[in-house]
Amino acid sequence: MSTLSIFDAARDAPDDVAAVDGAAELSFRELARRTEPLARRLLAARPPALALTPRADAGSLSWLYAAFATGTPVLPLHARAAAAENAASVARASAMDVEALPLGEPGPLRLTVIDDDAALVHLPTSGSTGTPRLVQLSRGAVLASARASAQNLGWEPHDRWLLCLPLSHAGGLSIVIRSLLARRAVLLFEPGPGGMLARIDELSRVAARATLISLVPSVLAALLDAGFVATNRLRAVLVGGAGCAPELAARARAAGLPLLTSYGLTETGSQVVTRRYAERFEPLPTRDGVVSSGHPLPGVELRLTGGSIALRSPALFSGYLGDPAPALDAQGWLTTNDRGELGPDGELYVRGRTDDVIVTGGENVDPLEVEAALTSLPQIVAACVFGAPSARFGEVVTALLVSADAALGDPARLATLLGDRLARHKLPRRALLVDALPLTASGKLDRRACKARFAELASDERD
């Protein structure tokens, strides 16, 4: 059975390519050689956790492999996160920075068997509260997640999985874990301080060498804008982290991409619901402007509790570090803050977060439905819909739009265009145009930043 040890991988497949870093192809033997002195340093220090700001490069891979092999939990920090947020996470995990580690001791590298219940990683997440928490994922949980993914996708001898997602998030880290377990290669792409969208042409060239790709919708859209089309070697493009709009799914299909939408969260270490591999070239089912995320992966149970998505799986997290409250209910279920519907074949449609619902004049409005209607208009490139406070209605439907048509900043114009598609209470009563919508560090739509941007612009208009 494959393990999460680079040293075992070097014995199993010494000369196979483990990572492609630019023009360099690094074997498992070479990466094990680079990892050994780092593992010695961790064994000498025995820190409660290793604080690492990882990049998609061989140096960061070696530190991750060293932590995996020695049983040191990893605290991956995002380079673009606020310094105070990272400092709070480091303090909560009692983590030691790589620069503070002593030199390792000479002699044989003495590794022990690590229990599956041991923590592998502490992943920062803000959840719906905005307050950073650390999600504890055990070794057993990440192994279960990787195996469930492999049961859906399978592995081929020369697979190379593009790693362009941040390693400080579950999506990026899961690619490293899956590839190490399968003794397959990761194709490294480091966006750098300018972000992914600033290097989209280069990403397109690197992606053309991959057999498996994981993206968020905004990056997929940018790749398609850059003219990216499927190569003969491309087996699957997994899209997650945010909802995939029907128009984007149609564009991807027109470009010949084998598209697999997915749903997951930090607390599950990555995807738990994914389109079936055999369906990768088929049109994606859509309900009320929302594209199907697929079916539960093997070992994952899913149900709806009051409209909220609830999950039970061996890939679920152990809890939030430092929080004594039980993470799961007595039967092992996690009820998420995500709303969903099930289709006739058991497929999941994710309809946003429970805390995103707009209650206006006593009516509930789904922002995803309104966003889908807005972006169906050819004049609108992107949209973010949310509730703004109203003394009369409690909240009013509000939109931040990217469009070259200034007339679309007028709610009356939007009502004319969408009145036959949306009920009156769902139509935006306020709208402002911007050059681009704020995104999180991982490329997802940042709804909090959109709300703050709207408030700022609206205040400027009043002034």
C-alpha cells in the first residue's frame, strides 16, 4: 500500500518523475535526497507544528514531504494573508518557523510509524464568521479523501497534475498528497506576487502539458479568454471552490475541455462531491441557473438538513484546533453553512451559503439565481449580488457589476432586461459598475469585499 512518505516513494519508484519545476524534472529519488536534511531538522526540534508559507516549487514540496514523514503537523500560511491573521494562526498552533529549526543530527534517519489519527495539517479558514480558525485534518482523513478521488478519476502511468492552486488551501495541498500516494508527478506553477490572472498566458502554456488540472472558475474563465483548448493528453479539468456558471460550463465544453465540477470545503480536505469521470464530456445538468456539482464520492454520505448540506465521510476533519466543542454531531455528521438541492439522479446543486440569503420585504432571495440572470446578459461580464440594509425592506437586492455599458448601473434598465426572468422582489434595486470584482487569495469571489466596495462607492456618490 502506498504511503505518505517520500522515502517510501523513492524506494517504490526511484527514477519516476515526482515534480516538474520549470524545465527541471525531479525524480522521487532526488526529492527524497533533498528532503532528508529537512526531516533531520524536524526530528531534532520536534515542534508542535511547522509554520510554512509554501510556494509551488521543489523547496516547499521538500518541506511538506519532511513534515509528512516525521509526523509534524503543517500550518500552511498564505503569502497574501494579513500579517496579523498569520501571526494569530502561528500562536494558536504553537508552530515553529523553518528558519528557527536547529540543524539535524548526523547518522541514520530514524522514522517511526505514524498513527492515522495523528494531525497532518492545520488549515486556516475564516468560515462564515470572518474569524480565522484552524481546521485539523488527520492523516487518515487526507488518505480517505485521496482514495475517494482516485476511485473516481483513476490514475494513468504518465499522469501529471497541474498544481497552480495555493498550497495554503485544501485544494492545492490535496494535489500534492494525491500525487505522492499514487507515485505520480505534480506540474508546478507558482503565480508569484502578481497573482494567477497576471500570468494567464504562461499558465496556459504550462497547463497544456498536464493530464489533470484543478482550477477555480475565475481562472478557468481567464484561460478560455486566453484561447486555451483541450490537448490530447488532458483527462480532466476539475473546477471547484465556487459555483461554475452555466455560461462558463458551456464555454469549457465548446473548447473541448473534459470538465468535472466539484464541491468540497476545508473541513473535508478537498472535494467530497464531483461529477463522474465518465461524464466529463457530457453537458452539465443545470437547475435555476446553478450547475450540478456531481455526486458524492465513494465513502461520502450526503443529506439536506433544513436546506443545508450535511456530510458524513472518513475524510471529515477532527475539529478546530483549540476549540473543545464537538465538530460533528453524535452520528458523525457535519452540517455545513452551504445550501443545496438534490436532483432526480441524486446530484447536488449548491445554492450558496445560508448566511448569503437576502431577506427583502419578507421574501427570501437567492443571490446565485440573480447572479446567473445578470451574467446571462451579454453586456455583463461578472456580477456579485448581496443584501444592503434598508429601513423599509430590511434588505434590498444589490449588485456590483462588471460591464462596459454604463446604462446597466440603472436598476430600471436591469428590470427591463430581466423582468421576464426574475420575480419583482428579486430584481436589483441598487447597482454599481466596477472594473473588476474583488477576489480572495485563491481566486474566489470575495463577497465581503464586494459589500465593502459597494458601501465605499455608494458613500462617495452621496458625498
